[in-house]
Amino acid sequence: MVKEKIILGIDPGTNITGYGVIKSVKNKPELITLGIIKLPKNTTHFSRLEKIFKEVLKIIEQYNPNVLAIEAPFFGKNVQSMLKLGRAQGVSIAAALSHSIPVFEYSPRKIKLAVTGNGAASKEQVSIFLQQLFNTKNFPTELDASDGLAAAVCHFYQKNLSSGNTHYSGWESYIKNNPNKII
């Protein structure tokens, strides 16, 4: 018998941190909530990190997730930005670890691939796919929220694909054996 699991997904950011919480029941994801942690612009970087930590703790205490799926920092041209994102990711991870919650990290490309089938999908495409998956239009306008949710959905698919002994020779084989996963 498959146990119900709660997955918290986080898209770390120093201006806006997105999050999504899903429930995995009988190999199907169910949306619990998604949203953002908006960080005040007129504060220090360390004050923002403290706010991220405290807000993630509140989410953990409210929804009691079994696992945290978090987006890895993306390496861009600005090393300072990547360092700040890594710190935002670190305080989110610390909040989870303070509650003994296992953490799984996924690259932005892997998250997009898991949700849309295209690792180069836009944030808008990810949001549209998630709205279709959960059959809702009530998403926040900030795409950081859907990015946080996408991390949770990515973990859901990764764990469901790797939990069984089923192997697929390609997408055609997977689709043939999983027609219920096609939207």
C-alpha cells in the first residue's frame, strides 16, 4: 500500500522565493498550495535570508512535508547573484534539515523537463503545464510560485519513475504503459 506523502518544492530567490506543496496519493499528485515569500527591498541581504528561513519554517510547520525538493542555483554570468541564490537555497535547506526532512536538489533544466517534457521551456510554459495538470486557473501571477510547485512535481515524477522495477525503452514505451499521465 502506497503511503500519502507531502512534497514541498522551493524555487529560492533573494527577491522572491516561490513554493509549492503537493500531496502524492496513489501515484497521483494533488495540489495543496503554492505561493511566494516576497522579500522587502530596503533590507540587508542577511535580513532577507532570515525571513526566508522563518517563512520556510512556517510552511513546514503548517503542511508537515515528508521531503523538500529544491531548485539548484543556476550559473549565470554574475557570480555574486549565484552566491546570493546559493545562500537563499542554503537557508531553505537548513529549515528543512532542522525538522529532519530529506532534501533533494534538481537543476532548473531537469525540473522543466519533468514538468513539460522540454528542458528549455519558459517559466510561462511551466506554469501553463502545471495549471493543466492540476486543472486550475487559480495560480499566483508571480511565476516564482509555479517554479516552486514545479520542483515538487519534478520530485514526485522522479520518485514514481524510479520506485518500481519498470524500465522503458523510450517515450513511446512510457506513454503506452502510462496513458493516464497524458494531458
